[in-house]
Amino acid sequence: MTLTPRYNFREHVGECVLYVWAERVREFLQDLADQDVELEEILKSLEGANLGDSGSDGVSGGGGSGTVVSSISCPEITSGDLIVDRKSVFQPHLARVTSVDEVPVVLSRLKENRKIATATHNIYAYRITLPGAVLAQDCEDDGETKAGSRMLHLMGVLDVVNVLVIVTRWYGGCHIGPDRFKHINAATRSILEICGFLDDHQDSKSGDIAGKKDKKSVRKSKS
């Protein structure tokens, strides 16, 4: 954050502006203090709360199963650990989905939480296998340019399907540059690991490698 004067000093050339500068510095420090209080409130509200509690202001842990929106039951939602950097807070959420129609239901359920609904960004990506081996995938930046497509790319690299990942970001007033994408991807990977998707991926990968080795040994024995 930079100090932006609200006072036109050019109109007062030659005058003593020391008091004016002192007042601007005081306002700047007060703004920083207010942001610290806001960050503290967000962190406190997110500690130990549960999405399954209707009207809860915070998130952490799983919940939300059985909520019905537009006659579609909401899948269980799991929320991951917070990542905090220069007053920005990131938190991932995950739901196992088998239909594109479940995506807005999960988003709606999450936004019943006031803190999530008023967050700066709710970025999401999903990959779903439909009948006929058709892959449905999409993403949403929610104002954080290219963040959703980066999440979707990571999920494609990890080859995870039937999953929706949302990363909520509360902006803390300080620009953190490209590090925000690093945190969004780290949060995505973390929640996928917590929910066992990376174990499934590793198991299928190990099975493929073992299958290839078996084929090679069969070929060698024939020769």
C-alpha cells in the first residue's frame, strides 16, 4: 500500500506543510490498523466454524450435506486450511460432483455463509465425467483474472474428475502480485490432497506403470 495524499500541496507552495503531512501519516496508520482489525475478525470467524451450521459466519471442516436448492441435493462440502499472506486470506473448499447442475447448488450453499458471500473473490473450477465418457469442465475467475483457468489447468494436470474446487480470497489491502496465483494453486492442491483425490491419482498412475512393466516382462520372456 502507498501513501496517497488527499491534499493538493501545489496550492500551498512556500507554506509549512509539516502538520498536514503528519495528519496524512496518522490517517495512513489508522487505515492500516483498521485493516489489521478486519483481518483479525476474518481469522477469528473462520476458526472452528462449520458449514453445516445454518447462518454460521465462518468456515472450516466439512458439512452442508442434504441442503436442497432447486430440487437438487447439495453434496458434502469440505473446507481446507487458511493461507495468509500480507493480510490476504485464502481458503479452499471442495465438493464431489457428478453433474454440472450440482455446481450452482454448491456455490449457493457456500454463499449462505456471510463471510464467503462478501469475500473479494470466490474462484472455482470443476471437471466432471458425464455419460459417454464426455468431460465437462469450466472455471470462473470472479474478478481475479486468469486464476480460474490456472486452477482448471492444475486439476487437468493432476487428472482429477467429478470434483468442484472453490478458493475464497479475502483481500487485505496489500498487493501481493503473482504470489496470489501461487497461493490459489497451493490451496487447490491442498484440498484435493485432504479429500484423497491425489491418492487416487497416484494409485492409478502406479497401476499404469505396473501394467507397463508386466507387459515388458512378458515380451522379454517370449523372446
